[in-house]
Amino acid sequence: MKDTCFEKKVLAALLLAATLLPVSLVGGDPPAAPNPLPPLREQAKIQQEWLKARLERVLPRLMRRHGVAMWLVIQREYNEDPAFWSLVSPTTFAARRRTIHVFFDRGEEKGIERLALGGGSNGGLYTVYRDPEVENRELWGQGQWALLRKLIEERNPATIAVDISRTHAFSDGLSAGEREALEDALGPKWSSRMVRAENLPLEYISIRVPEMMSTYRQMQEIVHNLIERAFSSEVIKPGVTTADVAKLWPKAQEFGFPNEEACFALQYGHGVGLAIWEKPVFSRLVSFDSPQVIEEGMVFALETFWPASDGWSAARIEEQLVVTKDGCEVITRFPAEELMIAGVKYYTATGPLPGIRETQSHKNVVSSNR
């Protein structure tokens, strides 16, 4: 994934793994975990299967829910719509010059037509249009706009959704320049049918298919095991050091990184007080050489991370605590134990998630559902 592909990195904030890290809760260093990342080609294959399932099953439902007959996702190279990375193959590096993806609802029986004006078929998932004037030449410039208008005229959609939003960043991917060019190409008749996609791209980015859920659960087990160990009163109490906590986290090589510097701030802790990030700092990179003593009354956050088998995604969970005289108390109120999907609404594997949990929900012991 490109570093600019926010959705694939965060979204997903929340994804998958192929192995389970067995962390002891009763003392001693956690056992080493095997590298969960398969070869790059296998990662791409996994992502491609998920992409196909989401395009075929998630997108049609959302377009009909939001009354969208046609959805246009338009971007230029290196200025991609946030939704772009959820619509293309994992091997896609960038939009090709200008890439226009057209999604047209032909009804329940025929399904959503997926067209690409610029760029490739993404493993056969899109019908690619080429320059009608020169055989097999890639579409570019005014030729793209002229063909887009022709396709719209032939299909006569009641609504044409575009990614413009004052509310949601992930739904605001159509640049001002491309919008002007689109309206010029379509003319008043078709431009009058343009509507804001708003929640369509936002929900498409966030929603996953059921096949992913078993690996979601594995992913959560790993990060929660790390949290429950690192946040226990056995570990966090006055007098211990940040190095004592950091040594419980997996080494960089155990989750796919060459060294601690490469994964700095993934397994991480920091103080919370006058600033969002302040001392003490918990990290395998710095805490062993510069340990800091934990004192009663300190408030800090510990953040855990584990990568996914698809090679792009990861689960990351953060909890905050206060150090007490004899140990610590978790003060985070958001119910993260079962969180699977974060979007317009919060979902677990079994349904919607309530917005708040009881204080000290797991009480630094293994949850009864694990």
C-alpha cells in the first residue's frame, strides 16, 4: 500500500491476521509469534478476493439504499479519491493519468455495471474502455469526457452521484478542477441530475464482508492479549519502569518489521496530561536504554498493533489508565473489546455496538468471553 492510502492503512482501522499470539497473563515474557505475513503475491490474492466480494455484494446494496442510480469516482494520478483505494486491486500503484470509474445500477437481475475510463480492469472486475479513434490506445483528455457523456446518455440514470461533501472527508474526493471539467462535459441536462454521494463512499470504505470476521476475531485476540498483560496491576504499579512494560511487547521481527526503528510507535505508550503525548514513553526502541520509573498518579496510554494477513491492514487498540497506590485502573470508557468496524456506526461480529461501557470493564483479568 502507498503511504497515502489512508483507508487501507487505518480503516480499515481494524483488520485481520492469520496467526494468534498466545500471551501468558501470569508472568514471564510472551512467547515469540511467527511472522503472520504471507508472501506478497499471497497478500495480493487475499485482498483481490475481498475486493471482488465487496464490489459484488456490498456496493449494490449501498447504491440502492442511498438511491444512487450511477456513481462516478473521478481522480487524477497522485490525487486519488479516498474511495479509490477500496475500489481497485491491491497491485494498483496510482490512478492512471485520469481514471474515471462508473458504477451503474441495471437492477437486481443484472446488477451493477462497472466501467473504467482510464486505468485497467483490476483483474477483470471492470470493463475497460479504450480510445475509439486509435485501436487499443488508452483514453485520455477530452476523449474521456466525451465517452463518459455518451455512456451516461445511453444509460439515462435518474441520479448521478459524485464524491462531494462538506461533512465527511472520505466522501469529498472530487477535486474542484475535475468537477468543473465534468459539468462542462455533461452540460446542463445531465449536470442537473448530479447529487452528492455523501454516505455512499463512507459506508463502502468501512463495511466488510462476513468472510473476514473469523480473522477479525483473531486480530482482536492478539491486541487484547497484549493490552491485558501490559495493563495488568502485576505489571503497572509504582516503582516499575517503562522498560519492564516494553519488554512484554513482541519484537519487531515477530510482526513483520526488520528492526525496532522501522515499527516505532506501533507498540507504544505515552503519558497523557498537559499535552496529548508526553513522558513517560514506552517503546522497545528507547525504553531499554532510557527507562523511566512509573509513579502513583501518572496517566498514560498504551497502544498495541498487529498486522494483517492481507499485508496492508492491521488492528490497533489504545487504552488509557491511571496508576494507583497498588497497581492501575483502566479509565477508557469506549467499548473496544468487540469492536470490528468503525464508520458511520460501530459494529461487532454480532451487531451494533453500544456507545459506552462500564468503567474498568475487564478489571485487568481475562474476559469471560475469551
